[in-house]
Amino acid sequence: MRILGIETSCDETGAAVIEAESTPIQSGSKNKKVKLISNVLASSLTLHSKTGGIIPETAAREQIKYIIPVIEQALVKSNPNSEWKMENLKMINPDIDAIAVTVGPGLIGSLLVGVETAKTLSYIFRKPIIPVNHLFGHIYANWIMDNGKWKMENILFPAVALVVSGGHTDLVLMKNHGSIKWLGGTRDDAAGEAFDKIGRLLGLPYPGGPEIERAAEKGDPKAFKFPRPMIDSDDFDFSFSGLKTAVLREVAKLDKIEEKTVADISLAVEEAIIDVLVYKTLKAAQKYKVKSILLGGGVAANQSLREKLKWSMVNDKLSIKLFVPPKSLCTDNAAMIAAAAFYNYKPVEWRRVTANSELYFY
Ligand code: KG4
Ligand code: ZN
């Protein structure tokens, strides 16, 4: 079966088609990965980079501009021989079996664009529509095959997933598809948000995460040391706002921020954030005796986080498998939304599908 995914929760407009060998799975341990057929993304990031952050109304207006061309491209790319075009609606029905759409959490103006478009397409083409939680989507990026290969090891349950994005830092326990228990999360800023805010303090463009990662490559590991917030707490919670204050204090001492200082602070910040993320993830994995650890969300694109987690698992001799999506599927995309819909296939009548900016999975 083929599913068209639509993602518009923030500043990316995404549409993608995934293909699964079998029919949808509601539960059970069937875990064969899905294949990526097309994946199209339009981003308004450069606009937000100019304003140093996302202005919700600008993001929503950009979503409106891109949504139809992006969906059209995803469908055309998924079936290059077809004559399918949005303006030729009456001619050909697209080669898909269902439509998946992000319904929350996210910016309400942006979400509405994707949700209302998906409902319209569902109505016109008579295809079932599956509402998807964006955070679920980040986890399910792990079930998409890399480069279309039907290889890949199966992801075994139970699993612990670390979702680290611009708005969220959550540790969850997955006993099966659709069975998710929240273990802990940030009490203030999300990890990505901390990268973004500290990036701004250092005079780096938005988003700060990739910029700090790049700057950190030239950093001196001995120059600065920042606290590892809540690393010893007896729970699976995080806190990153204190780190921002610690950086602010250092920056205030300087007359001018040299490139070298930006690199040194970037490295120290990256290490502090990653240490806490890795420590708590492994603690949760051991406590719940999981078979797999899954990473997801924009911050999971960070190479040092990926490597530190892998290295720590080897070091602790843990017989747990680590799954990390390709970097392009860590940040927001629609393929992960379609994949989540396949493994949690619960179509809803289009009239009952609504955007909800506050939606959480716990
Ligand atoms: O998942 P995502 O694309 O959007 C949300 O759902 O929020 O995540 C965006 C976040 C931003 O805060 C960005 O700074 C961060 O992910 N990010 C990174 C990297 N790439 C993106 N953080 C650290 N290192 C990276 N390479
Ligand atoms: Zn996201």
C-alpha cells in the first residue's frame, strides 16, 4: 500500500509517499520497514533566519504558498509515468491508498494549512485520512528504509525513544506500536530551543543547532565547562534554561566575541547538552530492559550526539540496538508522518479531523 504524508507543523512544508509491502498494522510485532518513494520539502527557514526566529504568521503564510506545489511534486515523483496534476483532478486519481497528516503539536496557523488541505484531498479522492502526532512522526522516522534498501534490522520492542526537537525533549517507552508511555521531558527549554537561544547569544544565525555544531568543530575542549543540568536527578527529566544563563554570564564578561570564543563556547554547550541526553537515555534503557534505543527530532541530526550515544553503548557493553534515522529524516519531513500512520493505522472520518496545537502523546 502507498500513503501520502503531509507535514506543516512549523516552518517546513512537506509531502511524501511511502510504500509498505503489507497491509496496515495496528498492533503486533510486525516491523518490516517502509520504503521511501518520494519526499518533497519546501522551507521558509531563510526568512526566519533573517528575523532570528520563527514568526508564526509568516510561517503560516509560507505554508499556504507551498502546500499545493509540494504535494503535486511528491505525487508526480512517486509515479513518474502518470499525468497527474492538481489542476487535472477529474482525470486521474493519484496512486495512493491513504492520506496521513500532522494534526499537532505545532503552530496552529501552519497546522491548519496541512490539515485542511489533507481533508479536502481525502474528500475529493475518497481516500481514508489518518491524523498523526508530530512527535510520533519523529520516532517513526526510524521505520523508514535508508536509500530504498529492503535491508535493515528489525526494531525490537520494548524500546526507549529520545525525541529531541526545537519544541520538545522527551524520553518515552514504547512497548509496541501505538503503546507509548512518557518517562520524562524538559521542565523548561527543549534541547533544540537551548541550541537556538544560545546560538542567538553568540551571534549565530537561526537555527542555532547546526550552526553551533559547525562552530564547535574548531573549539578547544578545555576552554569552557558548563554545568550538566539535572544529570543526577532521580527521574528522566531535563532542564536546559540554566545552561543559557551560564552562557549569558560568560558572554557578558567579554568586550567582543571573537570567532575562537564562539567555537570554544559552542563546543562546551554541545558537550553539556549531549552528556545529559546520553546519560538519561541509557539510564532509561537499562531501567526498562529495552531491546532498542531510537533517536528522533532535529537535534538527532547532531553528529556528536549520534556518536556519543553509540560509543557509550559500546563502552557500557549494552546489548541494545541503536537506531538513528538518516539526518534528512531527523528534521521535520512528511515521510515520517506517513510511516507513523502505517504502523498506527486508524482512519478518521474527514469531518472529525482537526488541528490541535497543544496535542501531546501522553
Ligand atoms: O524536529 P525539528 O526539525 O523541528 C521541530 O519539531 O522543532 O527540529 C528543529 C530543531 C532546531 O532547534 C534546530 O536547532 C535543531 O533541531 N537542530 C540541531 C541540528 N540540526 C537541527 N541541533 C543540533 N545539531 C544539529 N545538527
Ligand atoms: Zn519536529
